[in-house]
Amino acid sequence: MANAKILVVEDDEFLLSMYQTKLGLENFEVTTAVNGLQAIKLAQKDKPDLILLDLNLPEMNGFEVLENLKFQDHTKNIPVLVLTNYSQKEDIDRCFKLGAKDYLIKAHFIPSEVVEKIKKFLNK
């Protein structure tokens, strides 16, 4: 799906720019947010095709962002892939219960694998 819009929500500037570059090279239209409140505003305004969401965020954590997005009619159908360092089973279960489509632990996936996952979701 060429030119699909991806919202990357990540407070680590290095990771954010790396994913922005990597997704841009794959012809995705990338917007970024560095905190939870900004993520919700951008999701409502831009209606991205997919959101890549970190859980450890300032202002509003990823769980709250996910819950907020899934609660609102105009953002509830946007697929959300959680990309985080949190690896506790209860965090994973909570994200799926809140409506995440997938849960990726940063340490287990290199960026190109994350991009492949995104492509798979967008081609469904």
C-alpha cells in the first residue's frame, strides 16, 4: 500500500528519526509524535492508516493513548502496533484487550522487521 500514512509515537529521538527514515524509504507518509497527547491530536487530525505506538511516553502513556484512540469513533478502527521495551505478560495482555493489533518488544525486532510487520498489516 504505497503512500499509506503512518503515525510513529516515540519519545526517543534517535528511534523516532530512525523509524521515520526507514518508513520514508519505503514510501510511507510518516508523521511523528513525541508524547501521548500529541499522538491523539495527530491521529484525530490526520487519520493515519496505522499507528506505531511506544508505551513509555511523557504526558500520557501508551496505554492511555490506546484506550483513548479505541474509545473514539473516528480513530477506533486505526490499527495500532505497540512497539515497546515492556515485556511483562500483563502489559501485553492489557494492550491486546485495549485493541492493539500486535505487540512488538523493541529488543526482539530490528527496524526492518518492524517495517515488514507494518506492510503485512496494511496489505490485509
